[in-house]
Amino acid sequence: MKPRILVCAPSNAAVDNIIMKVTSERFLDGNGGKYSPSILRIGAGHSVDVADVSISRNVDTIIEFGANVQRLEEAITSTRAKLRHVSNEIWNVQERVRVLANASRYTLSRDWEIRVDEKSKWIDMIEHMA
């Protein structure tokens, strides 16, 4: 199963650098083989190097489908589904972080980093912390 990763960084350049590293190095699957993940860059200020994965480029591609109404409708439906999926994933990650923060016995410093693993693992961790 391929992982789903949400990347946030303090600057657009940092996000772009991560995208460029992932696209050049690729990911390893469970068998040691490399694969290129699907990437969608959301946000303003991206560099030319990552323009192919930007949401604006994806929208422009959809607009180019305008000559074929059926193809355009399919692309819009697909993009809406992807956007709903990304929104749900963001919400899930936010909820996991809130649960972890609330489960901690200690006040979390703003300098700490919280990493969220798969659902079954973070539920086990919370149960052990209680």
C-alpha cells in the first residue's frame, strides 16, 4: 500500500524542494522497487520546477478540455473527487494530531514535532499513554 503524505512547510521554496526531491529520488515500495507518487501542489508561489504538479496547471489542463464537453465534465468530476479526498485527508491528519495532543500527560511545546503514523498504530499509542 502506498503511503499518503501531506507536506506542509514554512515557505513555498521548502515545499518545492521536497517535491523536487521526491520526484527525482522517488519512493521505495515494500519490495524495494522505486515508484513515483502522485503529487498535487496546492498553494501560491511555486517555482517553475514544480509547475507540472500545481493545482493551477491541473485547472489549465481541464480548461483545455473545453472543446470536448464530455471529457471536460469527466475531468471536473475527477478533480472534485480528488479535492474532496485531499480535504478529508487533511481533516483526518488534523484530528489525529488533536487526539495525540489531548492524550499527552504533558503540555506540548510549540517547538515539538508531532508525527502521525497509521491509524491502528496511533490508537495503540494513545491507549498506552492513558
